[in-house]
Amino acid sequence: MPTAVTVAECLRQAQTHGLARVDAQILLLHSLQRPLHDRAWLLTHDVDTLTPVQTATWQDALQRRLGGKPVAYITGRKDFFGLTLAVDARVLDPRPDTETLVEWALACLPESKPESSPASSPSNGSPHILDLGTGSGAVALALQHARPDTKVWAVDASEDALAVARANAARLHLGVQFMASDWLCAVDVLRTGRFDLIVSNPPYVAEGDPHLAALTHEPLSALTSGADGLEDIRRIIAQAPAYLAPGGWLLLEHGWDQAAAVQSLLQAAGFAQVQSRQDLAGIQRCTGGCWHSEG
């Protein structure tokens, strides 16, 4: 019969294997059927003994993580900007870095104006937002939750991804509208109106990048974008002006070394106030610009 193990012993086992402490804590909370954010509970229950079922679940989760599977795919959940999302291998594991994109987007949004009054907001009324390549819906749902007065649309070319995003929206009771589209190709501005804000966390890894070897559990189509990683970003920048209201913003997440290239692409396309934002690690993670006003 297997020897009973404690919470502290499980965490020491993970440390011995070189697993990041936060990953081990989340996987252990998952195995114990505790809320994933409740890491303080582990400190106050470090001598608690796991049941045989909990031990088996922990060992399975540990081995899957050591095999490279993302923590979010093992638990089926990921916290993002205060929301708990369901995620699986149909979508990318939402990264904390992407919260930089959400924070900047919220700072760019105009306040809502009464529909009947002359509005300084480009959309005249509720601000209109479009999230391109929504995946699990993380960015769109975070924006809708933070700004309930906005109208948020989200698109993805993958029907599998849209199924995940729609299920998250339904579970969280957030009224984001989803549609299938290859970037902006199927978006009808006669129906949606022009957008005050377009955001995207598109694929930006170069094909053949050696880091892809560590990302084999995630959908490749959501990661890579041409020889230099900028193919999809170029398409979005080329298409966006026709869909942005005057004074609207386009914000893009990108790779750690791509800020200068994305700034150049935005400037060449006629965007103003082109600038970048740093993530928590101090890396320029997002770049955006404002579409010029009419006249």
C-alpha cells in the first residue's frame, strides 16, 4: 500500500523535479479540488495528508506537467484578469503578459455617451470593441467584464476556438458577440459599426523558431506567422483602417523583439501616436496606434 503523503511532501517532490513552485501549487490545489487561487491554504495545511485518490490525481498531474503539458490544460482552468476561464488544447493557454494588452485597451476606451447626444466618442454611444483571434475569449471577456457599457465583438478563424470562447461567455454571463472570420474578412461594419478599438493577440512566432519545441501541446496555427513572425500582424494593420472609427485605436501584442518592427508597420500605414507598452518583466509586449481623424 502506498505511503501517505502530505501537502508539504508533494511540493517538495515537485521542487526536486525542477517544477516551478506556482505550477506545483496550482496542480496540487487542482488535485485537492480546491480553488486554484487559494495558495495560502496550502501553507496553513502543509501537514494535511492526501487521500489515495488525491495522491493518484497529483502524481498524474505532476507527470503530465513534467512532460510539457501546460498547467491550464491539466486543470482545464486559467485565471485571467480576474476571470476564471475554461481552456483546453483547442486554444492557447492565456498568458499573464496579455493582461498588458487589456490594461492598455481599457485606458484607450472613451466613455459612453448618450445615443441621442452629439458624442465625442467615435462610435456615438457605447464604445465598440473588436477582438481579433479571440481563442478562449480571454481578452474580449475581460474587456466586457471591466466595461459592461461597451459592445464587444470577437472573431476567430477556428470554429473549435469559438466553441471554447462561447462556452466561457455563457458561463460568465458576458454578452460578447462571436463570429467566424479570417481576421477582418467576414466582419460587416454595416452591422457592427466602426470600432473605437481593435485589439489582437495574433500568432507572432517565426516558423522554425527553436522555442516551438516547448509548445507542442498548443495549437500551432495560433502560434506561428510566417518566416519572421509578422505575417498576420501585417494583414491586420493593412485591414484595420477600413474598420476603425476616426480616433480609434489598434493595439497588438507581439514578441519580445518585435516592437520596433510593428511600430514601423503602423507608421507606414498612416497610424498616429504609435507607441509600445511593457509587460511586468519590462519587455515591450504591445504596440499600437491611433487612426487619424477625418479631415
